[in-house]
Amino acid sequence: MLINSSGSVWDLVINGASTTDTQQSLVNTASALQNTFTLQNTVLANSFSYDCNVFGANNVCVSAGGRNTAVSAANGLNNTSALLIAAYRVIPSVRVGAYADQNLSVNNAGSTVNLGNNTPLIGLFGAWNERLDGKGAEVKISAAYGQKNTTVTRPVVGTSEAGSGSSQLNSQGAQVVAKYGFGVVENVIVSPYVGMRYTQNNMGGYIEGASATVTAPLAYSSLNTNATTALAGVGAQYRFIPQATLFASAGVETDTNTSNGTYSATGIAGLTPINFNANPVKTRPTATLGATYDVEKNQRIGLTGIYRQEPYQAVSTTTVMATYTIGL
């Protein structure tokens, strides 16, 4: 153990790793984890929009496609996944379905946090429509759960060590949205909507492995965040030819209740917990733009783009999704 001093500043050094440098490495790690939590929470929230509503004689709908979500982070974090969505039309006004969103790759220019591709995000949804042409009332309920293996390696700052450990990041939540479609002019429907969403992201505690280069491994407490969010906005769709439709929406999300979590570690004296989101953005814009084209009867291709301002300052996400849907 050493005690360094510079004027009135004192720094405790244990096994070569100073408290000050280790604390800064934790701050840098927390920043990288914010982007990872953002990615997983965005994938979860966007999945609540997954749907399948092209039905055939057997009242079955199947949709397959892909998705890419990018976080506006300095390290270029983005994720590509394969999608499978299926639904069954119980009666003409009610459909129920399920979906799987399976990671294919996570691209991260940094090496602080690495997500595994081991298990898909799984979701369920149910919807009721007053009418089948998009006019009138609609209520949709969705719920989803995802689990990802996570490896966290602290970046070296000065005398700090590159301690590394593994945990699981679990994401779960549910959403209910109600909208009402107005036929304002021919082939144009405008649909104001309101809703509520609850999301939760939990990373379990873990212990770094000891090695010749990590002589003071740290032990971490679990990191938990959650938010209850009110949604409001308006969507519109325009069928400009019989086979093709453009759609767009713009909305606002406002967190009504949040827990932003604390990132904390022990193993070196003097380390202090880090507020995981000290200055959250509680009211945020969202926007969607897309198009569908009916290639044949009961067969449709779709392309959708989604923009979201995220709860962390100066962080936003963009998602592009393509699907091919068949009614059976």
C-alpha cells in the first residue's frame, strides 16, 4: 500500500492501482454501459411495434425480416438482428401473436462492453380493431423479455487495471397503446394515439477475475434501471396506389416514474458509487417513417425507420427494419 500526495491531494494506491485512477476507469465504464443499456432498452421498446396483420384463408400471418439499430455513441455501437413474427386472427377484429428478435451481430468499436448473441428477445402481442380498414378505434397490448450475456472490461486509466467480469443483462417490459383512425380525405387516415409503457433493465452483480495483470479485482453490485413512460402522438398513412402505402408518425414520450440505478464496486478503499444517469432526459421525441408494398395477394414487403431520443443526454437511436409478410 502506498499513499501519494501532490500538494493537498492524497491518493491511496493498493497493489499498484490508485483509487483516483480506478474511480475514473469506473466512470468510463459506466459511460460505455449507458450505451449498452440504451441499445437493449431501445430494441425492447421498438419491439412493441412489431405486428403481423396480413391474413389468408387460415387466419394466419407470418413475417420474417431483419433489423439494424444504431446508438449515437462515440464508439459506433450498433446491432443487427433477424426477426420472426407470427399472428393468428381469432375473429375479424382480434389478432394475437408472438415474435422473436435474434441478435446476429453487435458492432462496438470499443472493447469495454461486449454483448453475446445467445438468446433472442421474445414477445407477445394482442390487438383489437373496431374496423379492418384502419379507421376507428384500435387497442394493442405487447410484452417482451430478453437476456444477453455481457462481458465488461474496465478501460485502463493511469495505474488502474483492466479488470474483466461477466454477467447477464435482462430486459423486460410491456406497453399498451390506443389509437383512433380518422379518414380525413380519400386514401388518407390520420390516427392520434396515447399509451403507457413500462421497461426494466437489470444487470446482475459480478466479480472480476484475478490474474497477473489484475491484482486488485473489483466486485460489483447489480445495476438496475426502470421507467414508466406516457406516450402520445399522431400517425398518418396514405395509400397512393392500390398496392402501396406510405406511413409516418411523430410523438412524445414522458417518463412519469424512473429509477436510474447506481454503478458501484468494492475492492479498493475509497471508491464511490456512480449515478448511472445523473441528468436524465425525461421528455423525448420519437418519429417513424415507412412504406409497404403488396407484391401479390396476401404478400407484403415493408420498410420502416424509427428515430428515438433516449433518456441519456445527447444520445439517440435510429432503427431500420425490413420485413416480408405472408398471409396463410
